[in-house]
Amino acid sequence: MHALVQPEYGSPDVLRLEEVETPTIGDDDVLVRVHAASVCKGDVHLLTGKPYLVRLGFGLRRPNRRIAGQNVAGTVEAVGRNVTTTKPGDEVYGQVTSGFAEYVRARESELAPKSTRLTFEQAAAMPDSGMTALQALRDAGRLQAGQRVLINGASGGVGSFAVPIAKAMGAEVTAVCSTRHVDKVRSIGADEVVDYTKEDFTKQTGRFDVMLDLVGNRSPSACKRVLKPTGTYVSCAGSPGGQWIGPVVWIMKVMLTGMFASQKMAPFLTKPRREDLIALNDLVEAGALLPVIERAYTFREAAEAVRHVAEGHAQGKTVIVVRQ
């Protein structure tokens, strides 16, 4: 099979489309024929090896995962004898390891059925970003119907899921983005859009029950001002930090601010769960959620897809069409 191979840490220039061995599966595994994949910020961190802290888990000198990528959608090719709920021919999607390839080996728990309302490209866009948005709002933010939520970074990969998910939860959504994204963010359900190039959203003091911060371009103490006294600030991993320990300093700032505030200040990390992939499908089936795809690249252009996301200005999701 062909796969996007990463022999070393570096820029997207180090990525190579090469012929490699097709994975073999064990008794508990599923072999998926990949039709589409999507690129997330995590792929960029694993590509560059920055912040350097990530190398403790993924290889100090060079990546221990030779094939990049983690979000896929495709058709089940084969299953191990202990697999009970998935069968060859099923259309699935999920968050896996070594996903930028024509075939990927996965655990059954990493996959969920693909909604028939979605293309493979749309389904591939959902796993990491969709689960992050869902868990951040539902689990960390405890968002309830009738509450007001502010989403900072509403036009990006996670933000473009957070806006419609928050609306589906019955919240009133204020979205923060730049000028060129205003119309798109409004089209996916935002009740109010703040253009941060023209207005400082932290001036909206005491308005919101929940703030979801996907950017980290304002200090936690400034963000605290937009919340009601009993509000919750949720900061997702990936917020700004140095090249060595990355978001650790930011997380400490969030926690320290929370020690002296009536509001809850909550750093957040996504936990991949099959049940949340199914929950996202339920939202799709209900007509409440549709992934926003800005660009689609061919498999031969996969390195350019990663480069586009690494530049930091993507609207919605960037996908790679592995197989037509």
C-alpha cells in the first residue's frame, strides 16, 4: 500500500508518499480501507516534534510512528476473530494511529459506523475535532440549554464543530473569529459573531455562562471577565506555550487564575471514546451537525494539506482524499 511516511521531525517537507507493507491484523483488530483522512493540529505537533515535551511519548530523536495521521473514514476490509460488532463492508470512521495510508489497522473501540448522510470526506473530518468540541462543552463546560456560551476560535477545526454542537444543546452562541470567517461562522449557527480584528471580546463583561477558548490569545484573567460569577472557562490543549513544554505554562496560568476566582477555570484534554463518535453521528442524523471542509487534497498532495493546517489559518477542516 501507499502511505505518508515521516522519517524524522521537521516541516511538511520531510513527509514522503511511499510504498509500505499493508498492516496485518490480530484477533482484536479491524483492517480499514481508507477513503479519506483529515489533518488536525495534533498531526502538526507530531510532525515538528514541538513542543519538545511531545517527544517523550513519541520518540526523542525521531518519531516512533513512521506513518502520520489519526482521523480516517473508510470501509472495513477484514476483522479479527474476536471482533463482534464490525464486519467486512461496513463503512466506519474514527481516530486511529498511522491514518495517512491506504489501509489502517485499528481497534474496534476506535471506530464507529459512518452516517449515511455523510461522505467519507465529511466523516473523516469529525473524530478528533468533533469529540474535542463535544466533550469540552458537555463534560468540562457543563453547558445547559438556555445558557450563553462564548467560543473563541470559532472558525477553526474544533470551533466549527463547537458552534453547531452548542446550538444543538440549546445554548445561545457568541462566536469570535476574524473578518474573513464571519459569514461562515454565522452560517453554521452562531447567534452573534465578534470580529476580533475590530472588537475586543473581553470587554463583554459578565455575559456568559461558559467560555470555550480554542486560541489562548487573551490572558485567563482577561477571559474571566466575560463570565458570570458562577461561569466556567474551558481551555483546550494546544493553547500557546514555548517550544519546550508547550501548553504546560498556559495550563498553570489557567489553574492559578482559578484559585482566585469565583468562576471555574478548567484546562481540558480530549479522551477518545467510541460512544462520543456515535453521539456525533446522532447529531448528524438529526440534521444538527455537518462538518465544515475548507479544502480537499489528493493523496499525492497530502504533505501540502499538512502544511496548510500548520500555517494556522484554516477555516473548518482540511481533508485528504485517499481513495476516490
